[in-house]
Amino acid sequence: MTPALERALLGAVSREWVNLNHDRFRGALRAPVFGLMGRPDERGGNLGLWSSLGRSIQLDRAFVAQSPWTAVREVLLHEMAHQFVDEVYHVREESPHGPTFQAVCGRFGIDARASGTPEPGGGSEPGTPRIVERVRKLLALATSANQHEAEAAMNAAQALLLRYNLDISGTTADRVAVQTVGEAALRHSEEEKTLGGILSKHFFVRGLWIPAFLVERAAWGTVLEICGTRENVEMAVYVHGFLQTTTLRLWEQHGVGHTRTALARFRAGAYLGFFQKLNEQATRHAETGLVWVGDPGVNAVFEQLHPHIRNVRSSGFRRDSDYQEGKLAGRGIVLNRPIASTGNRQLQIERKGS
């Protein structure tokens, strides 16, 4: 690790501390000294360390350089909780992860485990909730070569998810999961933001583009974070990957422009077309009385994690032939086989009129 990169990392940690102190701790903490510890090529036993005597927070050098920024933020939060116990409550006679520390973590929505690292997200594990299995089996029927049968299967799955989420409204905090999806980048274009909007509106998660420090660029970017029940987060992660893979295949099939910009325009149109299709399905569900207005339990956790949210507008792509072709293709996408199915997952792509 070069001295310049180390300075950039320490600057990023310092900036993150300032933001977290303002957002989570309401400015209750005083800035400590920041440092990196350990070897640059090998993680040590501790990922982070708060030192009362030196008023310092040190993070493991290799961990900070090699890990997603969301993991670094979680470890930093963990050490800030130790700082809060020490300097705000002045509790020093308890064990490091004693009852006061646990209470502080619960109050501010911080992972209280000793490692400080967030739980890994992703695919299904043994004990997958029954609703996930039921939706997976139902959407497997959407592999039908008959377009109308495939559409009906997908629509039935959407209705099942909607009824399920109407039943569980009021989720307790211990059933809420938070996970990032996609890659962190300096800028995110229209198609990526439209994809995030699909997840937020139709797959029962709250989404937010959060800051992320890109070590390889030594610059700040953003990454999409989603929050919801564990079942819904699992479904949303699947949908995100499915649509990225499907739109790439559709782009290759259509033979439109062969540049990265052409792919981005095609995807922006495809995501919008699929978004419109889901909106139409939601309207039909609303006509039968199925309307989801959000989950207070998920909202409470989300607002605890992000008390200060602002909306920004971004410029879109030129609505050229690539975009219009993508929009047409997107309206023909049928979502099927979700959630970490066993064996080889087949992603079927169908277009109306085929």
C-alpha cells in the first residue's frame, strides 16, 4: 500500500466517521485520532480497535484495502459504539461487549457482534422460508413456451408475494435484512437507477444509493443498499441479477449497437418496459383490493439507518432506436425460477409474438 493510498483511506474513514456521528449519534462524539494497523497483505485478529487512552480508532489495514466499503463502515460503526459507551456513558467496568454496549448498538442500529463485520447476504440457505419456496415453484411454471401461460404464472407469483406482504406488515427488527446489490461506482446511470426503482416499488424493499469509497480509484462513489424482510431481500437480489443477465442476452439477440453506450441505452429502455409491465400488473391487483402500502417495521429500521435522506435527479439517455428496442424487449420479459434453485438455473427469455 502506497503512502498516498493510505492517506486517502484514512481521509475516507475520517469523513465516514463525521457522517455517521451526525446521522446515527446526533453529533454526540468528539473526533478521535484515526489509524491503520497490521500488515497490508494479511488481516489481523481484530478488524477494528477503539483505544480509550489514546482516543483513537484503528482499522485493520488489509481489511480496509480489500473489503467492500459497506463492511468497513460496519466495523467503524462498531468501534464508534465502543467510543460512545466510553466517552458518553463513561462505562468502563463492564466487559467490552457487555449490556451497555449491547444497548447502544440496539439504540443506533449497529451490528453488536464482536467481529463487527456484517452478516453475508445472498442465496438461500437450509431453512428457506416456505413463502420463498412456494414462489420459486410457482415461477418455475413460467418456463412455458406459451406466452399467456408464462404471463399467468408470473402474475400469480406477484399476487402471492403481495398477499404475503400484506399479512406480515409490522415486521420486527430481527427479521429485517440489509444488503448491497450491484457494484459500487463513481456514477450510476439511468438503467441502474431504473433497476433500483423496480426493486423498491415492486419487490417490497426500501432502496437507497449510499456513499462508498472506491479504493482502486481513491475516490467516493455510491452503491445500492436495500432493506426489507430477509425473504424479500433474497427475492430482490435474485431479480436484480436476473434482469441484468436477461437484458444482456436480449441485447445480443437484437443485434443493436455494439458499444457499451448502446448496451446501456438498450438496458435503460428494457428496464423501463419491464417496469411499466409490473405497474400494469399492480393496477390489476389493486382493482381486486390488493394494495401494499409499506411495512412499518422495515420503515423503522430503514429510517434508523438513514435519518437524513435527499432525492436527486439525474440526466437520462437519448431515446434513440437502441432505447426503443430495449423498451419493447423489456415488456416481453417473463420473470421465472427465482431464489437459488438447486442444480443449473435456466433463465428463460420470451418475447410477445414469438
